[in-house]
Amino acid sequence: MPSLCDQLEDDGLRPSGIDGKAFVPFDFLEETINNDSVKDTLGMTGGTCIKARKPSDLPDRITKDAKRIFAALVLMDKVDAIESLLDEGLTDEHLPLSRDPKYDAVLSRDGETTFQFGGLGRPTITEFIKRKQWLFLAPILETNGDLIEVNQECALPFTESEVIGNGQAGVVHRAKIYQAHQRGFEAETVNFQVAIKDFHQKSEFVKENEILQQIRGLEHPHIIRHLTSIDKGKKGWYIIFPWAAGGNLQDYWEASEQEPSRDLVSWSLTQMLGLTQALQKLHEQFKCRHGDLKPGNILCVQENGETVLKIADFGISRIHHAQTTYRKTATTSLLLTPSYQGPEVEFEKVDKTDQRPRSRKYDIWSLGCVFLEFAIWLLHGPKAIEGFANAKGTGKSSTNPSSPLYEVTDKATRTARVHQLVSWTIERLQANPQCKEGTALAALLNLIKNQMLQPEVEERPTAALICVELETIIQEAQKDPSYLLPFCDTSGVPSLDFNSFQSGTY
């Protein structure tokens, strides 16, 4: 039978999938450190210490109060010190221990209690404090959205990790949380899978966490749940979310070759309404502008057998308690996605003495861009989405990889117009018999064209008004299913030949 030391080293130690540090899971420790294994390790028989030849309650004391301390001593081959440490009053509740900066002693976690640490030598104490104790102190994480501070030497209890995305702010991992080191993740995740945002800089972590802490009470079905935030000091900053197995909306579009159907149109309109309602909640209840709405920041989560779209990534969100249309100070968000940014971005630094502020209606333009692509996908599939993206062209620099859906006509007078590609695309979609007047898709395209994609901020509706429009469309469809998608001959449906747009032959 392997020794306790062998069990801890061979079977107990698990590498963290995030920070690479080893940890012994809580449940393994609980199972492995028991009266029998303690007696065997201490060389006891029948509850009597072989060396002292006297009855001992030491195994009970260890299993009750000091499993972590005992396990660490086992790995250090210092188990003989356990009794004197317990006699000093040391228990697992005092971990992690640290050096007293003033005296040659050891301090408890709260810094209130001092221990001589059994008279063990300085190298042994240093080994315990700097390395061994941390193997048994991986945190137990909860889903209440709290920010927790974790010592940089402590492992994070994540396994099966892989990097699935890189961005300007950091890296995104897909991982599993070790089951014994969580509370609530079973209900919030599928098979304990989570998405972990690993930030490059503390400032970006603080920025996003502050927003998440302020909106943590918002439990909207179309906003991704924030489970917890972790600050490991210089060793890393992490925010944990449920893993979206369906990827983001862009992934969903690319993977789907579905033909237009009433069910698909109904689902799409319902999800659009849900996203807009979530945005309304952010705008009105929390005075929060998301600031970077795009398909990549809308996640696809499976709930009760259906795909639900959820707004995610609040990295450049801002909370403003001033009026939404006019503010006295300019916005400083730089990490924008050009394809979905509103025209007002172009004019914020034209005149530093009279800056046009960015309002929450900035999100309305971005959402209009998303809805337009949604309509393209609904009617023409993922290849048309790709064609639309290519037709937009590339941006002017490496930091602006794609062009926006507007054209600046006069920067001095702060005027812009909708990109010709948008007008051309909407006209082609409106020529589709499935989008004829008196249909749901016709109403959606009118909403996008006439209200959401308005270059002038003041001319865009609020999220609340868009909700009303979408609710009306859905209600009409419930009365008459043919309103969703009329039966018609689709052989004459005009194609979206973006090559003809680019060549100017249309």
C-alpha cells in the first residue's frame, strides 16, 4: 500500500489549468487524511504511540483541526512536529501563515496570533510558509459575483484549460472548475465549464469588474451572468463567467446553413427583443452604456434545449449619471470595434472646447448594425455575411481592421451619412418577396434603416422605443403566422452580389 506521502504526491497534486501551480483538492485531502492513514504515518498501533508507548488522541486532533498542516508536514518529512504545533494551538483555521516582520516567529492569517512553530529550524519554516502550505489552500469559489483576493502563491482550482481567444485586454480560457472547490457552479454552468477572462493589465480588470459589481443585481435572461472575480496581485486578474458552448453570435451564423423558416424568423425576432430589453435595462436602471456591442460580444447559451443570446464583455462599458444625449466631458474609450461604432466617434476630438459627447444611444447604432447582419443571415445565410464584411473593406490602420457602416461627409461640420453599402443591402433585402410590405421582415428592415442607423444621435430612438416596435412585430406574427414569412416563390429572390457593389456595376 503506498505511503501517505506517495498518495499526496502521486494522486493528490493537480496542476491548475490557469496559473500552472499545483494544488491538492479539498475532497482528496478530506478522504486521504483520516485516522487510519494518520496512525500509519505516525507509527501508531491501537491508538498508542509506538515511541512513547502511551494512549494518544493525536489522530483525532489532526483529523479534526489540522489536516492541511499535517499533510504539508508529511510532504516535508516533518510529521514528528505535529503534536508540538497542535499544543501551541495551531490549526488549519490559522492558515496561511506568514513571517512576523519584527520577531523570529510565525503569524496567523489575521496577524493576531504568534507561533514559535514547534522550534523547527528557519529553513523548515520557510519551506512551509513559502511553498508547502499553498498546496492545500486553493480557494472555494462561489457564484455571488464577489471580488476575492487570492495570494499569488495560491493555485486556482481550474482544470482542462485551453485558450480559446485573444484580445487587446487579455486572453479567454475555457476551463472546468474542480467540483469540490465551488458552490453554486452546478446550477450556473453545464458540467462545471466556465469562461475565464485573463487580463493583461490590472487597470482593464478593475474597469470591467467595477461595471460588473454595479450591475450585479441585474439578473436579465439576455445578459451573461458574472460568477466571480479574482485578484492574484501581480500574478494575474481573472473574471469568471459560465461557458457558452454555442460560442458567440458570429460563430452561430457561420455554423448555420438553415433555410429561412417561420420558426427561425420567430426565434430571431424574439432574441432581438431580448437583447434590446437587456440594453434598455442597462440604459435606464444602471445608466450604463455597453460601448462595444457586436456579434463577438453576444454569446449563445443553451437553456432548456434552446439557444439564448446574451450580451457579454463589459470591458469598455461606462456608467454615466448625466443625461444620455449631452454630457460635459468626452468619452475616452479607445478599444472600439470599428465595424459597429457610431459616427459620433469621429467627432469627439474635433473641437476640444466643444466636444460632442457619446450617449447611451451609441449602443443603438451598434445594435442596428448587428440586426442588419442578422437579417442578411436570415435570408441569405453565412456566405452573405462574409460577403457583406468583405464589401465594407478594411480600415485605415492595423488598429482599425474593418470599416464602419457610415461615411464622414464633412468633419468640420460633424456630418456623416450611412455607408452606401448599407443602403444598397437594405434595398436588395426589401426587394425580396419575403420582405414585402406587411411582413415582419419588412417592419424589421424599416426599423433598422429609419430609426436605428441614424447618423445623428438625437434621431435614434431609445432602447425602450425599439422594444415597443419589436413587441408589435411579434404580436402581429402571433395573430397571423404568415406575417412572419409569407409563402412565395423564392426563385426570383434577388441575390446579394456584393462583388457587383464593389465593382460599381449594380
